[in-house]
Amino acid sequence: MNLNKPRVIKDYEKLDPEIQERIKLEYPSGYSDSLIYFNNKDGKRVSALPFETDDKYYLVRMTVYEAEKIIEDDDDYDSTGSLKRSAKEEYETKYSDDEFLAVDGEADDVADDSYDDDKEEDDDDDDDDI
């Protein structure tokens, strides 16, 4: 992870559709097994899905239940929770010219770190800096 990038905590539903599609490419087998856990500034244990683009490092706030529900309700995923080939090919074609770096994070990498998820980023009122 590039430490100079803005770090943002954001709910999945509030992400731009483009970022949601890129996350699907990075996590074609669903999100629940890739969640990381950390303590926020209030000491509360929270979970999030890590995702990195060229210009931001995201922690997409969700619980295991929410992660499973997102996949279950998404028509791009099949009944086994895997990204459908047609959706994968569509998004790969759509973003083939774009370079983005996905996070290969482990839960232990940030489990002891404290993140502040209450600050707002200047250019997007829905984002929370971390």
C-alpha cells in the first residue's frame, strides 16, 4: 500500500458503480473471506474489505453478513457466489486500459492499527479518511 494515497472508509452502497465493478474483478469469489478487522478511533472492532486504486486506498465497510448478502443479491454472481463469466469478461474489457492496484492484504496486517472513520475527505462528503 502506498502510504501517500488518501485512505478512505466508505460503505459499499455509497461507492461509485465503477469502483463496485472493479471490486468484483478483484474479488470474484465474494467478499466475506477477504474482510479485515481493526479497531476504529473509538476502540470498536469493525470489518472492511480492502481495495486499492491508483489514487485511493479504500476500506469498504461491511460485516460478514452484509458481504454475503451483497453477493447473494447481485445478478453478476451465480448461486455459488462466484462472479459470472459474462460479467467478468464485460468488466475486464471495460477496464482493460486502466491500471489499478488491488490489495493483497491479510487481516493481521491492520488488525492492531487504529483507524479514524469519522473524518470527511474534502472532495467527497461520503468518504471517511482513515
